[in-house]
Amino acid sequence: MLMIYKIRVILDSEDDVFRDIEVDSGISLEELHNIITQTFGFLGNEMASFYTADENWNQDLEITLFSIGENTDARLMQDTRLSDVMDEQAPKLLYVYDFLNMWTFFVELADQEEPEEGRSYPNLLFSFGELPESPPEKRFEADPSSETEEPFGSYDDLDFDENWN
């Protein structure tokens, strides 16, 4: 049975920028991609991917807009229904738009209900905040388990002439 998903799409930024939308659970991820780009004011002509995510937003399976390279195992947005990757048990997806700029969004299922008679979907319920002119800078935290020392110890011990040329 098709349900209506109420979804919040949040830009990964310090400022609050999000859109609340209602969509049919049976739409493809390509259709959801188009809805997200339209509600945030993008042209929609850049590469994009959805990623399944766990409860801590750790990304898992990538679902791409187009087939990239020779990887025939890649899942495509056009072939993947929203209800196949999002439900009450798995309510989170990550969405990355424009891989050069890395606009990153958290997509979360807030509620689901039966379709309302006479109501059209998709439906923009609420829009908060303006998209900045450039994507927010990403701050990647260092892996605390990784070695912080230089791989060869001190470079002074390598015994090479600084004036080698």
C-alpha cells in the first residue's frame, strides 16, 4: 500500500536551512532528487547520489543518478523506489548534490500517513532558511585511531642534501 511520507531535508550547515515535503512512498529516488533540487532552487543538472544511512548518519549503500564507469552493480535512482530504502526502521538517507561543490543534505522520514483525497503530491509543507551562495565548508575530523607521527620519524634523520639540485 502506498503511503505519503513527510520528509525533512536539511542542508548540512551551521545555519538552519531545511524543507519539509510530502511525497508518495512509491516515487523513484530520481523523482525525489528532482523534488529536492527544485525546493532548494538548484537547476538539477549536476551529478548526485543518495546514500542509505544508519541511525548515526553513517553512509552505506550509494544510489547514483547515472551509471558511472563499469560498475554494473551500482544502484540507480531511476530503478530504486523510495519505499525500498526508507521506512520506519530505516528513516535516514544522505543526499549529495554537485560533487564539485558537495552540497550535502540529511533526508529524514518524519511521519507517514495515508494519502488525502483531492490532495496532490509532492507537496512543499514548509521552507525555512535560504540556501547560501556557496556550499558550507566541510570540516573533517581526524581519525583519533590514526597515527599522528610522521611515517619516517623525523625528516632530519633521512640524511639528504637540502641543496640537491
